[in-house]
Amino acid sequence: MTAFAAGSPCWVDVSVPDLEAARRFYGALLGWTFEPGDERFGSYTPALKDGKSVAALAPAQGGAPAAWNLYFATPDAQDLARRIGEAGGKVVVEPTAIGDAGTLLVATDPGGAHIGAWQPGTRAGFDVQGVPGSFFWPEIYTRDKDAVDPFYETVFGFTGQQISDGPFDFKLWFLQGNPQPVAGRLQMGEFIPAEVPAHALVYFSVADTDETVAKVLELGGSVSREPSDSPFGRSALVADDQGARFAVMGPVKDAGAAAS
């Protein structure tokens, strides 16, 4: 079983009104196959890439809109719930045992973004990440960085590194002793419509960003940020055919030619 350091992103799932539609969309887009839905937990459906666990599909509850959900690893969900409350967050789902798989916690940060935490049992989280068709990177989108930054840095022990200011205010978060960042925070400005709420944005690794975006449109999804290159790769912001927002990241365009 893969081990995850406390505070590391360890799992994602998408809540959707129509599970079968989600199976068709993500199966065609990311090459996922699926385990049978577990009726004990509302037909929760693990997704596999080349036989390895990468994500899951879950039925949306109470008419909630489709959305991707991010989970951070914790060794003690009860203690984490206490710290979330003390730091200004709100626990939405108290620590709940999911059979012998582990313990689930769902909360909102002070800016209103939903996040989850997972205390492992027989399942720790991703079997694989960072390869095409799997989880790549998370970002917290907020409109209240002054409350959100100290929340994550207190609750999860993140160290922040400001990357850019001004209209594009972005910070990287690190875990102690790890030189690689584990998440990012974006202060939403005028470039993001006011109706977009605070949320956790999940990135998936893909082999070709432009081809993936074209496939999103072919499958009935939408694109809110066209493919563009950055020092980290070529990314785009999209949504599935039920409206769940996510991002994709692949190699920069013509990377081989640029390097030659």
C-alpha cells in the first residue's frame, strides 16, 4: 500500500448526478476503466488507469452540482477535524469510517472551498499519479487569501512561497523536508467570473493537452481556458459534460523542437 505524508494530496473523486454519463466521459477522455460501484456507499465507483487506482466517481447528493473533490492525507481525522475548526474552517462531514478502507472527513476552508481528508485503512489513496490519465496537481482557488493562507499553513503545516503578485496572485505550498510543492493557491481576480465559487481545482496529467481539449469538446464538455504553455507544462481548464471543472496538464507544445 502506497504511503502518503500527512498533508499530501492522496485522492480525488467527482460527484455527479449521472454516474453512467461520467463513466462514458472519463473512460473515453482519460482511458479509465471502473470497478463495480459499491452499493454500501452509494454506488461509489473507483476508477482505474492500466489497472491502478487513480480516482473515483460518486453520486451527487441533494441536487448538488457536479464537482471534483480533493483529499489530503492525515494520520488522525479526529485531530484534524479539531484543528480545522480552531483555524477558522468548518467540518461538513465529521470523520466517518468507510468500511475498513479508511476514515473520511469533509470540510470547508475559511474562503468557502470544500476540501476532504483521508485517514488510511486498507486504502491509502492513489496507486499512481503524475502519468497520463492520473492525478497531477491541486490548486485552491479563493477570493480570501488573507484567511485561507494561514488556515492551510496551520492545519497542514504547509510552508508558503509566493510566486507572483498583482492581478495573478499565486502561491506554492510545501511540506517540511520536501523540496517539491504539494499544492498551489490562486487568489481569484477579475479574470475569473464572479459567479465561480471558491473551490479546489484538480489537474490531470495527459500526453497531449490540445488533443485532450479537442476530445473534451467532442464528448460534450466545455473549455474555459484554452491550452497555454507555462514553466510547468501546457495546461487548459475544462469541464465535463455535467459541469465538473478540472484542468489538464501535458508537455509544452513543440517541446522537442524548443530544446534542440
